[in-house]
Amino acid sequence: MLEYPEADLAELLFHELSHSTIYIKGNVDFSESLTNFIGMRGAIMYMEDKYGKGSKEAMRYINDIADIDRFEQYMLNGAIKLDSLYAGMAGIKDNSAKSKLKQAYIGQIVANLDTVNFIDKGYYHHVFDNRPLPNNAYFIVKRQYNSKMNDFALEMDKIAGGDLIKYIAYLREKYKK
């Protein structure tokens, strides 16, 4: 972990520290998504504080986060489409046929990554090269850790005027342990 890029290490620290600050018992998806959000926003604050708003270091991380968001949204949409596929397979008894349909569908999701408008054009278009196709667990993790990121951003803007510190104080009060 100590070899992580500075912004990624800051994100990890903010993420893990937020677990001890805010945790909603019985709602792992919400809690993990929230700590991811706080980790990313905290790391942006750190990079901007250390290097200055608009600095190349801060902007590199902000652009990375924008690409991560595009990737996550694309994969979350893929998970929703997979749900529809599974619902449509309810009448199919042959598990091998179901598996082939699922693999073909996931293959299409991966193949169409090149339709996403990433800032760093080279990375995400090849993220699954030389790797097995993602499976159901992969899509479940995407939901668990990232499904509410945009909701948190909107709520933070509305409740705290975009101020992460004020937003965390609001959440601590709202979800007192």
C-alpha cells in the first residue's frame, strides 16, 4: 500500500477512517458506497490543499476520478441490463444455455467499453484485456461500493453547499450510533 500513488493512499485512508465515523448498521451497500464517496472527496481536498486547486497533481486525480465514475456508471448500467437478461431467462431450464447467454452478454458489455468517453482514452478500453470476463460477483461489488456515489454528491451539494466537512457532520448527526 505504501507504494500507492499519493492521491490513492489518501483516498484509502479517508475511506477507512470514515468507517469509524459513520456506519449505518444493517446497510453495508450504503455504508461502503458512502465511505468510497468520502474517500474520493477527501483525497481531492487533500490534493488541492497540498498542491493547489487546478494544479497538475490535483487535476490528474480529479480526471482519474471522473474516469472512474464513467467506468462505474457504465458497469452499473451493465448490471441493470444483466438483471433484465436474468429475468428473461426465467423459463429456460438448461443451465448451460443460460451460462452461454450470460457470457455473451457480459462479453458485449466489455466490448462496448470503447463507447465510453474517458479522459484517459487508453486505460479503461483495455481494462479486461488478458483477464477473464467479469462475473456476477464483480457486478455485485460494483453495486455495493459505487451505486450511490451520485446521490451522495447531490445530497452534499444540497445539504452542505458542496462542503465535505459539513456534509460529514450532517451525516454523523443523522446516523448517530
